[in-house]
Amino acid sequence: MKKLLILAAFAAILLIPSCKNHGRTRIEGLNSVITNEMSDSLGLERLDRDMARFMQQWWIRGLSLSVMRNDSLLYAKGYGWADKEEGKPMSPGTIMRIASVSKLLTATGIMKLQEEGKLSLSNKVFGQDGILCDTVYTRAIKEKAYLKITVEQLLRHESGLTVRNGDPMFTTRDIMSANHLKEAPDHETLVKLMLGRRLGYTPGDYSEYSNFGYLLLSMVIEKVTGMPYEEWMHENVLEPAGCVDMHLAYNYYKERYPNESRYYMQDNDPPVPEFNNSGDSVARCYGGNDIRALSGAGAWVASTPELARFVASIDGRPQVPDIISRKSVMAMTAFSDAHKFGLGWNTVDPDEGWQRTGSVSGTNAMVMYYPDGECWILVSNSHNWRGPRFSRTVKNFLDQCRQRYSAKLPSRDLFEY
């Protein structure tokens, strides 16, 4: 009877738009159906205690955990606060910034476009024969090596782009000052400015992580499809995967989505200058950086159950139909070198599995997909002083939790709700 009532409620949600925000009607799907109570009765009080200790140790106000096995969602639960000031506890349906886990979404979009024959990973990005062949970019290029950059090199962080002069996605104030800009640069202006910098190495010869490279991939998607990046991703990647409540984030608390978490810095973190050189001081996670400008490099917000559903749609397993071909799945997860990035994934190791991390002021995200088909996903809403290095701590913690509690998880599938 309980399951029938939940199914009826879910059907009603699909028929009635739940709310509007920033001009977009949202149908919340999984995020309105899966609750903490569904995982409270599993006899996993020790897991709850481990989560509480981890949060206390690392000053985490709230986090969400989902566990999937063979494309079945076994566990989904929120811990702590989504918004302590508003008295809102964390739930599985709370959406949070997922930072660079966004790159996995963008890479999937690129693979889908390749399957449709609209681009190839070997396509050049710049120049007369490139995808971004606009005159404004071609004229801005100061070094011919830019003409060698391919789509695949952007995906694998092998394009020659470096952060030698600072990461352009996180040094907006410096870029504005150096170029006498009165406003934060839009994507076209930023690309034009960056094409005047020298590359750090010959494309394909080396690898260095580049957020800017994934912004370029977002723009490639827009150029090839003729649609805004977010809109095309919703219609062609996310909604086909069953993910209807993922969105590009906004910069400030007042702009948050209705079921989006508040983000927290450590108590001793001082205010910082606003990214747009307004002269105001702001919390680092609310205006210290231009989060929305990250686009497909790091701007998506999502819940852990929908992230699990997305991963189930690109993992090659038959239980949930994939939105990309088996050939694309194999390309994204092929292992060739321990020091080589996967296509969208950070690492793809036959012994340790696939890993995708994300870290930005106010949040940390981890997706661990193990070789046996089990996937653990954790997203938190609190900044840690270790920054991106905290991802290693989260991975070790998830490895321990999996060892202790995997066998105690029930055989069920919350996706059925």
C-alpha cells in the first residue's frame, strides 16, 4: 500500500509543474519522491554514526549520500543541515553545486554529438577549419599551436592550456583589471582574451587540468547545436537519463533554487572581494567567484540520487538503458595510462574503478564507481580548508564505508519510485 501511494504521488508530480525559478518550470521527479525515511529503517545506525563523526571532524554542515549497485539505487540519505538558518534538514532531494563533476555531464554531451555525426573528437577547435571558427577568435590567436587543439585534447586536459598566469575561471578580478574591463567578461570576451596567452606546452604532448578547456567544450556544444548549452543538455542528455532537476547554478544565496542547499565556509574564513570588482566584500562561496560562468566546467547543481541515475545511464550496464552507445561508454572509461585523464572521468582504473571529483568554495563532490558495479556518491555543502586535496580524504572515507556496510545494504531499487 505504501508503495502504491508513493507511485500515485510521483504520477501527480509528473503531471503538475512544481515551481518556477529563474523563468524555468521545474518538475522535480526523483527529488520529490525519495526521502530520508526510506533509508532510516535499514538498521545502519553505525553508518549514521560514521557520517556524523566525519562531518564533525571536517566541519561539514550537511551532506548527501547515495549508493547504487548494478544500476539499482539501494540507499539515499541526507545528513545534517541543508540550510541551518532556515531550519531545513538535508534530504536526498536537496540539490547542491557539484563543481567539476559537471565535466562528466559535458563530456557525455560531446560523446552524444559524436554519435549523431555532428562532431568528431578529432575535430579542431580553432581556426578556419575549427568548430569555434568565428572571426573574433581567429583574429585573437597569437600562437599557431592553438590551431592544433582538438576536442579530445580538451576532454583529456591535453590541449596546452595551463594555469601559469592563474586559472581564468577563478581570476576574474585580475582579468578585469589587466584588461580595463568595467564588467566581468562574458564567455566570448574571456575566450578572446585567453587566446592572446601563450600555451604551456604543445597540444597532445602533456596534460594539465584545465577548467577553461571545459568551458570551451560547453561553447563547442552551443556552436554545433545552435542552442544554449544548458537547454541542449536538458533536452538531449539529462532528461533522457531521467534527471529533471539539474541546473546551472547562480552565484548568490538569494538566487538559489527552491530545493538548493545553503553553502558554508569555515567560521574563520574572511570575506573576500566580489568577483566583479564591485568593491563589496562577500562570503567566498557567494560571489567570491563567478560560479555560473563556469558553465559545463563546474556550474551544475544536482542531488545525489539524480547523479546516481545519470551515472547509471552512462555505465554500460543493462539494468538502466544508457543514453550513449556502448562504444562511447568504452571510450570514456578506457584505461591507457595511470597519468592520463579519462573522457569526463578523472581516473579510469581497472583495479580501482572510475572516479570523478569536484571542489569549489562551499562544496565538495565525489563519485566513486567501483569495478563490481557499486557506486558511492557524496556531496557536501561546506568548504574545507584542504580545498581540492580534500577529495582524497573523501575517497578514503567512502572506501571504508563501502567495506563496512556494502553487505548490509538491502536488495531494492529506489529508482522504481
